[in-house]
Amino acid sequence: MNEQDIAAAVERIVRGMRSPGEHTCRCGKHALTLDKARALAERVLRRAQEMGVRAVVAVADRGGNPICVLSMDGAYLASWDIAVNKSYTSVALQMATRELATLAAPGGSLYGIQFTNGGKIVIFGGGEPLKADDKIVGGLGVSGGTAEQDTALAAYGREQFEEMTQC
């Protein structure tokens, strides 16, 4: 970066401007708030109910910390930790947990990763990173059904979040 580029970058910062092509929305829809996390979890739970799945849905912030965890009546006790850990995994590794399944399989480049991070890494479907403006702002974890059902519910939740954050 030359002196002219540095000066232009400083000027953009001072004036609150963004680089060409950067998102300039200031609507506030991109923030992952408690209200938005709860609304997202409720949407996913409604879909789970339609599918006949007794699910737990966890939404984590960009640091992988739970913001909201909702559990349907009759959900498996184990699903609580699994959902929370799926939300953590999707943030920590910046990918859907279904993608991690292949990488963590025997012979895969990340084989054994589930034994790291205090056992919080989940290597099967149901976790999705939540993005706004192409940046990870949190993670979603769903547990209670089969891996396929959890994967479908988490993908639905990701799509719902994208819809919620559109300007």
C-alpha cells in the first residue's frame, strides 16, 4: 500500500466512508441481538414441530457464546449440549458442521478434531454459521432429530436469518 492509498483509507475512516463495493447499509438489521436470536430460534422450532422433531435450538454470538437456547417439550436432554456445541463449532471453524463431517472422517484432513476445544466440536450436521454482510456474526445449532433432520433445520434457520438481515 502506497502513501496515497493509506491517506485515502484514513480519510474514509475519518469520514465514516467505506471502500467501493462495501456494504453501506446502516439499518441495524445486521446485528445479532437477543431479540433476533430468539425470533430465529422460534422460527426453527416451528419448522421442527411441523416435521415432528422435538428439537433444541441454540444461537451463539460471533465468539461462540450462547445468546439464546430454546428447547421443545420432550426434547432429549442430550440435545441441549449438542445444539450449543453445534452453534459453537460453526462459529469456531467458520463452516457448517455437515461440512466438517467429511473433513473429520478417518483419513480426513481434520480427523480427530472433535477431541479438541474441550470436546465442544461437533462433527455431524445441524450447525450453521450465521452471516451478515459476508461476515460471521454468530452460529446456529439444532439437535433433536436425525443428522439429516438437524441439518435441514439448521439450513432453514440460516436462510431465515439471511432473510431477517436483508435491507
